[in-house]
Amino acid sequence: MSGPRPWVVIPGIWNSDPDHWQSGWERDRQHDERERHDERDQQTRRAVRIAPDSWSAPVADDWRAAISTAVAACSEPPVLVAHSLGVLAAADWLATTTTAPALVAGAFLVAPPDPLGDAFPAEASGFAPPRPVPPEQQVPTHLVVSDDDPYCGVSRALEFAAAMRADVVRVGALGHVNVASGVGGWPAGRELLRAFEDGLRRTR
């Protein structure tokens, strides 16, 4: 494989706006592909955002199906790049998709919310904490955790990581790692993802 693995971008509730780091990374990936001047690569979607019907009133089954559709649109096993509610959707998909290791290369999950927390949006009440992933369904997973996330305490995030069999990456006090917390394009996070992807290449 000559180029990077595709991404499946999984935003949180209401989708990620143009200023969100997920949107910026997606634009960068599309720009990189145009610069490659490779006819085959230009016909290959290197970043596919999920498209559920229920962005503002999320339905877990709808989001799970949207992830499956996005994964199927990739030319090879992608990396899931999820934020906020998208982390819960990705965790649900990984725990319920028995063929996940054959379908995706890994999961880079950022700032999970706690569905049982006071700040969790009522519109997303159908989402649950990550359930345990059977060993045979495990894929390489990094869970990126902020120390002062208003939507999830560190101890709860560590419980989620244990259920998902994920490696934890703590990034200090970055709030919910979104536009409101001032991370902008979050270049440090892009480097974390790049290092994660490099590790996937070494283990292929």
C-alpha cells in the first residue's frame, strides 16, 4: 500500500462544524490526495464522514449503521477517527461487529462523554457506556482523554478504556477537545494520530 490508510470520521452530536479539528483534518487529507496526482488515489476516498439521519436527535442503531456504510465505502480497512458521542458510537460498533478486525485497522477515539453524567445531552439518551469488547473482536485502539473534560471524568474514561481494551493517551487539560476548548486544528492531536497510524503499519 503506497498511501495512508483511509479514515472514517465519526463526529459527535450535531456533527463537527468547519472549525472543528475533525473537519480540518478531513480537508487536509483531501488536499493531500489531490497533490498526489495519482489517478487511482484521486478516485479513492481517503476520508469518509459518517452520514446518519439523526445528527440532532441521535439514534444508536442509525449511527451504528452509518459507521458500517462508511467503512464499506473505503477501499481498504480504515482507521476510525471519532470524537465525543462518536466515541460511544464507535465503541458500540466495535463491540457488536464480530468481523471488526477484518473491516477496520484501528480506532483513534477522542474525548468520550459519560452517558450517565449530568452534562450528557438528553437528545442522546439512547447511547450507553462502552460495553466490553470480546478479545477476538479487539482492534488496536487509542482513547485520548482530557483531564478536565466537562462531559466525562478521568476515572470514568479509564473505565471505558478498560472495557474497550484501549490504550489511554492523556493530553492534559484540554476540556472537551473541541472548538470551545480552544484547540483549533489541534496539530498535537494530528501527531498523535500519525504515531498511531505508524504503529499500525509496523504491525501489518
